Amino acid sequence: MSASTTRLPEGRYGRSSDERADRKLRIAAVAFGALLVALLGYFAWHYVAKNEISAEVITFEPGKDSVQVHLEVRKDAGASGYCTIRSQAENGAEVGRADFRFSGDATRIDKVVTLRTTSPGTTAELLGCHAD
């Protein structure tokens, strides 16, 4: 008996014939992923480093036609800006919204502000702070 060798069909097993296309696609995916990570890092840095004013509501005291809000504001020295606060009624309707300005050289400000409402408010929510 003679020994014969049989070859496997071309392209059926092993690597495909478009290795170059696969490699280019892989390189493009890595480049796109790196760009996406760099962009995300830039926006995160910009948000953290460039945010000159921030605040939080410490306590609030609802009243009949106003809400007393105790705010703690942290900002860069010399920066000025405003914080927006809103109040909602028990049913969720907004009954008051106002901007309160903060300026000066102090980096931490504790202040009690009065938010006037159209009906009794049950909440005091800080919507955000913005530097000028």
C-alpha cells in the first residue's frame, strides 16, 4: 500500500485570506477606543478643575409663603456666581425658584437665604451653581 497525503481545502481551516483587513479593523478599533478614553478624561478634568463654585443645602425650614434655606457655598477666592434653588409643594408642583448670588474673597460661605413661594413649599432643592 502506498501512503498518500491529502491536503486540506484552501481557506477552510486556519487563518482567513483577509488578514490585512482584520488587522486594519483591529487598529482602527484600538485608535477609536483610545480617543474615546482621552475625550472622557478631558471632560472629567474640565468639570472638576474648572468648577469654581459649588454648594449644598444644609437644612431648610418650610413656611407658609417662603422657605428658609441654609446654604454652604464653596468657591475659589475672588470668584463670583449664583446658585439656583427651587421648592416644591406636597403634590410635586414647583412653587418657588430663585437665584442667589455669591461673590467676594471668602472661599466658604454659610448663608441662610429666603426663597419666596406661591404656596406652602415642602422641599428645598439645589439645582446647581454657576460661576460668572
